[in-house]
Amino acid sequence: MKKEIRYGLDVVNERIGDNKLLYLVVSGSHAWGLARPDSDIDLRGVYLKPTIKVLGLHKGRDTIEFTDGDFDVQLYELEKFLNMLCKHNGNMVNLLWLSYPMLQSSLVPWGDLSKAFITKRLRYYYRGYAESQRKRAMSQRGGKALIYTYREMFSGLYVMKYEHLEHDFIKLWDTAIENGWYNGKLLKEYFPDTKKEVTDENWHDFYSEWEELSKVLDKEAKHSKLPDTFDGSEMCDGILKKVRLLNLDD
């Protein structure tokens, strides 16, 4: 992981004005162990607007996005983050499970939220994201999106079986093999060089493996001990009100 990552917190705090940073974590290739020397550093997080600004008619934007040097930053205002979480947005659930947050405010019970929203509904997120990566891979003809497709499918399978998220791609890969979910050779061929063009023959194998992994994901979800869903509206509403009231003077 790049040494420059430790400067990310300073970069974000300098750019968010009078907003309060609540949560910041490294995402993307560095979080998955897939970073290359030229990989950007993806930072994702949650911030809080001053309460007085959200009481008026014109609340302004609820997302902060910018690029600063090697850093690619995307932050969600707390209300937007909680709303998406209540809709079981897989990106928001994933954000909560990323390792080693750079900042984690005690105002929000992040751990409780991360556990509450691990449900069987996540299989739709992982399949959908993997499908978009599959289409990207087939249009770009390169190995990177192909690898990311496997990453999402392996992640979904891991969640259904072990009831928590794992971001170490090598561990996900090994677990897929150990459980008999994946026995193909495509990853071994394209993992060392993600820019290598995928042959027509391998595309055919890739599509077959995708179909098989989709069936296995359904099977693991069916037998998973995870709850089918979770209605977190009351929980998230309570968190938002509490944090807004505590920051009335900001």
C-alpha cells in the first residue's frame, strides 16, 4: 500500500470546508490487494453538514467528490448514506466492512450498522455488480474487469456462507477453490497481467464459469443462515436525529 495513503485524511479535511468528517476508509484496489504501482488511492467516507444548513429549503449537494494528486475521493452526507443503507445498497454495506478506517467518529454506531445490514439481499448486489463488470470485460477485452467480475462473485459467495465481508482477494480466491465454487484456470492466466487481451476461446470459458458461479451463488444464498432482509429505517432515523441534534451549534 502506498505510503502516501497516510496523507489522505489531511487532504480530505482540507477540502470539505465546514462539514464534519465522520468516517474515512481506503477503498478500491488497495483495499482488495489488487493495487498496481500506478493505481490511484480511492478514499470513501461519510460526512456531516452543519445542522443549520439542512434545515432550509436549499440543502445543497449531499455528495463531495474530487481528485487530488493520487487520491480519488467520494464522500456521502450522513443522511444520504443512511437512506442508501436502508435500501440495502451494497456499496454502503461494503464501505462499513472495509478494513482499517482512517477515521471513525463515535457519533455513529458503525459496527452495529455493519452487522445489521448483512442479509441475503446482498446477493442481488453482488450479482448485479458482477454482471456490469462482465459486460465491461467483454467490451474492453482486457483481463482487469474479468478479475473484478470474479472478485464480486467470490465476495457474494463468501458473505452468504460466512456471514461477513472479506476484502483480501487472494483469500477469497483460495476460499472459492476450497469450497469447490471455482476450479477454472482463467484467473491464473490473467491475474499476473491484467492488461493481457482475453482470447475468444477464454471468453467462452469465462461466460460458462460466470453462469456456473451464478447458480452456486443462488444455492449458497438458499442455504445461508443470514436473515432475508432487515428493516433499518427506525434505527437509521434515530441515528440521524441524534447526530443532527448534537451538532445544532455547528
